[in-house]
Amino acid sequence: MYYKGYYHLFYQYNPKGAVWGNIVWAHSVSKDMINWIPLEPAIVPSKPFDKYGCWSGSATILPGNKPVILYTGIIDLKPAPGHQVQNYAIPANYSDPLLREWIKPDDNPIVKPTSENVSSFRDPTTAWFNNGHWKMTVGSKHNKRGIVYLYRSRDFVKWTKAKHTLHDKKDTGMWECPDFFPVSTQGTKGVETSALMGGIKHVLKVSLDVTRFEYYTIGTYNTMKDKYYPDSTSVDGWAGLRYDYGNFYASKTFFDPVQKRRILWGWANESSTTAEDVAKGWAGIQLIPRMVWLDPSGKQLVQWPIHELKTLRGEKVHRRNVKLNKGDIVEVKGITVAQADVEASFKFSSLDEAETFDPKWYKLPAENLALEICGITGTKQGGLGPFGFLTLASNKLEEYTPVFFRVFKTTDNKHKILMCSDAKPSSLNKGTYKPSFAGFVDVDLSKKKLSLKSLIDHSVVESFGEGGKTVITSRVYPTLAVGKHAHLYLFNNGTETVTVDRLDAWSMKNPLLMN
């Protein structure tokens, strides 16, 4: 949230080690979302209503610029993973812009499960206001049905459960970390969470405990019925749209009132072993904050790193018209490639070389179709693609993380564009999790161009396809391609020649204030 000149980030944190447990609400503040100052934890277990943990939740700014936190408290360790209730906390001193101290009033918990699943009842959302009531949702499940329960309140303390859910879906399992917010149908500006007027669609995002991926739909919020209806173009379930097709979970958006934008925060956990996490002393990161808005098609969201990230750019390399024939690998030199921001536009003269999309692939699981195809084809020789970047590469390519496009032709003479971030060849360390992550890119190829941006930061590669239409994050742990020993290449392994129309790459400096 934003309060009196500072962005406030609250996050789940274990102060006792680099493993899950002992969860508190850690608290950091920033003027620009790049440089962060860590403060004392905002909320720690201390009362009967959160004795065994202060789990996730959200912040809402009430009228008069008064922030309030909603969070899940664990009141008993049984049934596993814990008996869950919803609590609130308020600042001890509203005049303190850092909000260093929070009070948990004794009238907590404000929402207790009655008929709901007590061990799957968590993560209250940022509240919104209409028709005289504040509204918020809590994620849950009943048998295998994923649910967001709706609650209403006039005073933010006494909450009443609605007779119906805001939304639910069978066979999707527990809906964690729900997020419900409006987006403008025009332009890239964000809108405040209670906004209803002037060309508005709504987004419902849930984190699915079963798959450990997040999914969102775009739809219509009926304020009279307090019901959400996904559009017919949004798949509601495991095969739906994702913010990020890689290592990305438990995300949360907030409205930035200063720059009128909606900001998305996402968490990436480690793909290393627990023993390695303990040895390095930390586990889990927040990714670079992203601005998020509705694509002009109305069918999906678009994301892009916040513009403040540009303040960390250092040395720059700029190249034009780099021709890549089949098998070509061209090194990008002159920047710190283990900590870099790389943007490229690829163009090609024809779609004729595109490989045929194998009809047998349609029998693969729909929710992971792109991932499965990336795992099958990888960077093997193709027609139009694979082409893109080899990030965090060792000198002799014993290790590298390729981020690339591959274009397929379907039997009805249309095209499917696959974007991959493939961690399989990323490290010689056999103990780490090295998945092939992938998503399809919904783009018109009539201009015969595709763009790619990657933010590379030692163990993180965040990649944005076609201006942020498809985004994939990989966590990788090279043993050779480390620091000054890392390399960055442009590559093409398709029979169709590809030209890098333009390449812009920057060394990225460390923030002045590191959390």
C-alpha cells in the first residue's frame, strides 16, 4: 500500500531461518519500490486469535487515509495446516508515515469459520466499498470446489457472510491468496479498488494450492447481486490465464494513488534444496514490481516492470540488424550479464518455415500444454525458431538458461507462438529443480516480428514476451556461469533466418538500499 510518502510492503517471513515456519508479517518501506528499508515486523503471533501464526492477508485504506490490515490468524495447529480465522490490525500512530507499530484490537477475530473448512479458510482480500457496505473475500474450498466467500460490513469490524459466494468452481481445489480488482477498459492507468464507473472490467486471481500456479479470469462484477461472472473468453480453472507461467505464486496487486497505476507483486520461491537454502541463509524473493493493465483486446492482462527500475541501468550496449542464421550464437558483450536488463526485437521474412503443430499434442494436459511442448522440443532445431536469448551461459555452454520463441503452424493454417524459459540446461547441480516453463503468446504475426525482454539477476530470469503479453520467471542456480564468468548470447536454431532488428542491453546496478 501507499501511505504518506512511502510504499509499504508486508510479507510472510520466518525470522528464525530459511525454511517455512514461525510466520510473521515483516515490513519494509520505500520511496520508489526499488530502494527498501526493513523495519520491525508489523504483526507477530501474540494473542489467542493468532497464537500459532500470522498468515497472509491485505491492506485497505479507509476514508480519512486510515490504513487497516486484514490477516489470517492460526488459533490451533489442528487440523493441519491450522485452524484459521480472520483478524484486523490498525496503526498505533497514524501520524507516523513509517507505521512502525500496529495494534491488534481485542474484538478479534472478526471472521470465524462456521460451516466453512476451518483448515482451508484464509487470505482476506483488500476490501472495496459499494451500496453502503465494505466487501471482502476469503479463499477456501469445499471438497474439491475452490471458493471465494464474500463478507460485508458497514463499519469494517462486524462482518456478515453473504448467502452466496463471490465465485466458485468445482474440481479446482483450495483457492489461496485471492485478489479481486477493477481494470480500466481503456489505456494503461489503474483504477482504485472500489471503482465501478467509466469502462470497468474486473479481474479475479486465485493461487491454486493443488498446482502451485496462479490463474486469473476477466469478467463482470454485478454489484446488485455481489456476484462475479467470468467472460466467455476466460477459461475458469486450471487451463486458464496466468500472470506468469513460471516460478510465481501468492501474488497481490495494489492501487498506487500517486501515479494512478495498479502494481503487481509476485513471490518466487527457491528451486534449490532445503539444505542449500539453509547454507545460503535465505529463501524466497519478491520479484520486480510490475504495472498491470487490460490488453486492448479485453481478453488478457499485460504486465511490464515499473519504470523506476530504469534508475538502476548502467553501461549500455545497442545493436541493430544482427542476422541470425540456423545454428548461429552471437555473444552480447560490454555489460554485466549476470545482472542485466535485455530487450530485443526479432523479425523474419516469412512464416513458411513454421513447424507443424503436432495434433497429438492436443491430448496433453490442457493446463500445461505449452510447458509439455517446450519440454518435448526444447531448443532442438526447428523451422521458425527456436530463437531468443541464452542467459546465464557458461563459456562452453555446459550451463545456460534459454529464453526463446518457437512458431508452429496448425492444421487450419493458423499459428501458435510458444514462449519458453527452459531451466533444464541451467545448472550442472543435479539437486536443483530445473523445469521447462512455457506459455503461448496471443499476437498477430502479420508484421513478422516478436519482442523479448529479460531481467537477469544471478538466480532469477524474468522474461516478458511481446510487450508483457506472456511472462515467465525461472529460478536457476548455475555452478559455472556465475558473476563475471556468465555470458549472454543471441541465438537461432531454426531454418528460417531471423534478424535482431534492435538490441538494447544494460548492466544493472544494485539498489542503494537493500532490504
